[in-house]
Amino acid sequence: MDNYINVNKKGILMYQTIDNKVVDNVTFYTKGRAWVEINLKHLKCNIKSLKSLLPNNCEIIAVIKANAYSIGDITFSKVLNENGINNFAVATVVEAINLRKHDIKGEILIFGYTHPFDFDLLIDFDLTQTVIDYEYAKLLDSYGKQIKVHIKIDTGMHRLGELSSNLLDIERIYQCNNLIIQGSYTHLCVSNSLDSSDIAYTQLQINNFYHVINHLKSYGYNPGKMHIQSSYGILNYPTIQCDAVRCGILLHGVFSKENETTKLKISLNPILSIKARIVIIKSIQKGDPVGYNRNFVATDTMRISVISIGYADGIPRNLSNGHVIVNGVKAPIIGDICMDQIIIDITHIHNVKIGDIVTLLGQDGNEIITAEEIAAKCNTITNELIACLGDRLEHIYLDE
Ligand SMILES: *Cc1c(COP(=O)(O)O)cnc(C)c1O
């Protein structure tokens, strides 16, 4: 099914039309070079698993910033919409408008700073802005028109949010007449860790948040929808009873790091695979260097192959000691990863042909390479690995 070029019944070479894409009247084969496959059935399973962990009346705010961590925010949000999720969060006003232009309904919360020059867009596109501190609340209020907001409280991460200790300034935010306050939230900075001092710090953050909320309520302010947890908060702090949770990485069916233990277990299905093609096969001799900087030198006669993907596609350059899967067999990456190409060792794999599909992330036969494993090799988290995949990768959505 996944042939480079299909041969139809009459023996004519044909591209699989289902994988073609037309841009400005030019038809491209989307699996020609490098692509990601996104399994929407798995996404639906992950939504189900997540829902089963949450209290009945707790809403999911799907975090689809950065093009849904590069996977495709429009497709993602449509599937989420169809599966009962009507709250979305993005980082920027541009991301939010893109969703509206594609007819995404429901609340769209912007986590980040929006420049006052763009405040009119918040109203025109019915967006919900985060109030990042009291100074910003004054700016929004002075715009003179009603703007929907969630108020962010900084309970200890010291990123965005008004400091939870500044109760007076926080009250003043809730007094702004032009703010339609629909929610209040905070963000936990070590909810992934089950280290006892990290648990204590997280508990302090949670207490700080409720201290602010109780104070506001006692003075008659309505905090709106409250939310504290993101993916790890959901798994490690399940006793928090909030109106909503903000979930990103779990929807992708992966953890941020390999072998992490969490209080709640969740059954996840990774949605992402990354694939490319074998484009050249050659033999080299003992002593021959491979790639930039001659960082690999053959210790024997070898068969090597170049595959059509590189660091501009988001394959981290420091994955150079990683491997890929070719025809169900693992093949080491050799030499420095290039911008558009990677060189691999296929000496031990005998049936490799030009055009064969190479799996960089995902399963092929009995072999599997996980996002967590690659992230660990590159000393990062899966969130970064996935979000930094390049625009040049084609997106193939599978629903089977
Ligand atoms: C990105 C982000 C999230 C989502 O985090 P995940 O770990 O991917 O679930 C939640 N809340 C805020 C404020 C964020 O910036």
C-alpha cells in the first residue's frame, strides 16, 4: 500500500492519488520526500482516556498553540470539536484568528501577550485574552470596549500572571469595567515531578491560588471558570476540583519524558509518525569519512544510504547517534545530520531499495521508535521535539 509509486492493473506507474496535494494548480505527491502521519483514531482514543480521568463537570481546554505542536491546529480542533471539546487555547492572536477563519467554534483563549495594536482583533474575532498582570489589565480596560478575558495569577512560576501576593492589584483587575471576566487560572511549574520538595512547591502554588480565589469571592468578585492543571497536573494532582484543565501533550498520546511515573495512569496512543525515503544507496570503504566534519569514519566496507529529511524538517541535529527503521530493521544514523538529509548505515539490511520508506519516529514491523526516546537522546522533551517539526513536512491524516 505504501509503495513509492503504485502500479495499476494495466501495469502503468501511478502515484497514489489519495496522497496527492494540489497547490496553485500543481499536483504534488505528498509522500515523495518527508512527511508525518497523524493517526486521528488515536487522537480520539486519547480524548476518551483523558475524559475518563476527569470529574464529570470538568471541561477540557485543548491546548493547540504552535499549530497544535506543529501537527495541524485546524484538523486537530475539528476532531476535538466533533468529540465534545469546545474550549481551545493558543499562544498568539494570529493563531487564534486562524482558528476562527476556519470556522472553529467555542472559546479560544490566548495564553500570551497581545499587543494593544491588535486589541480590536480580540473583539472582531470573539477571542478571550489572558490578563497577564495588573498593568496589562489597565491597558485592556483603557481600550474602552468590552473584552473577554481570563485572569492569570502567578502563584510561583514567575512567568506570566499577577503575583498572588499582590491581592490589592488583583482586586483592581476584577474591578475593571471593560473586562468580561470568564475565567481565572494559574500554571504549575513542577507538576511533572513526584520529588517531595517539588510536591510541596506545587501544593504551595495550589494553596496560593485558592487563597486568592477565596479572597476575591469573599469580596463578591466572580472568578469565572477556574483552571490550574496542564497534562502533568491532571495526572499528578487528580484531587484538584476545577472547572477545567488545559491539556496539550497528552492529546498527542505521549509523555514529555521517558519513563516518568505519574499518580494516575492513563492509556495513551501516540498519534505521530515521521517518515522519509531512501534516495541513494552506495558502498564505501574502510577509512572513508561520512558527512560534514568527517565525524564518522567507516571502520570496514559499508553500505550506506541517504534519506530525504534533515534538521530543517525538525529532526534535531544532536540526534546524530540515533537510529531509524528501514524495512522493519533498525539502522544507525551516521555522520552529522544535515539540513535536508541524513546518512544511515544499512550494511546489515539486505533488501533496501531506492524509494523505500524510512521511519524516524513510529513503528515499522516489530521495531518502534518513540518520541520520548528521541527526546531523551536529544536532551529535550517531546513537547519541543514535536512542536519544532518543520513546515516542510507534509501532513498525512489517517483515520483508521
Ligand atoms: C502549553 C501550556 C499548556 C499545555 O501544556 P501540556 O504540558 O502540553 O499539557 C497548559 N497551560 C499553559 C499556560 C501552557 O502554556
